[in-house]
Amino acid sequence: MAPTACAWARAPRSRGPCPRARDFSLLPLAGEAGGVTIEGASFPLLGDTLGPAGPTAISNVVTMSPLLLSVGRGSLLALIEREPEPPRSARGPE
């Protein structure tokens, strides 16, 4: 059985798709993360700064695939609840 959650770090000046997901949270590592953009979520961001004083990106919901995350400076930890794998019988023959 595949894990239902994963975590990964996003480095400065990086952009890319996330694994297939339902819910996710972003936490800045070591201070603030700036230029944070979230596309394809209930609560999108465009170049915002995340830090200990807020705003936060906790318990966001994926609305479009692929979910895209980018960060201009600093680093983020992405906590992602993955979509469950279909049962083997629903996937067809292997």
C-alpha cells in the first residue's frame, strides 16, 4: 500500500508540479519564504511572503491538476496528503 502523505522541501528560485494530492500545507523553513506562488488550489498565492507571523498556507485544497508551487527566496516544507491509490482490482490486469 502506498503512503497517504509525503513531505518535501522546495528550494529558492524553484518551481514545479507537486505529486497528485488532495490537501497540502506549506511551512517556511528558517525564517521567511518570499515570492511564494500557489496555482491550482482553493487559496492561491501570487508572490506572497510566508513566515512565522503569517500569512499561512495551512490546510489548502487542490482544485486543479497539476498543483504548481514556486518560491523565490527562502525554503518551504510541503506537507502533502496524496490521493489514495485505486484498489488493485480497479486498476485492471498488470
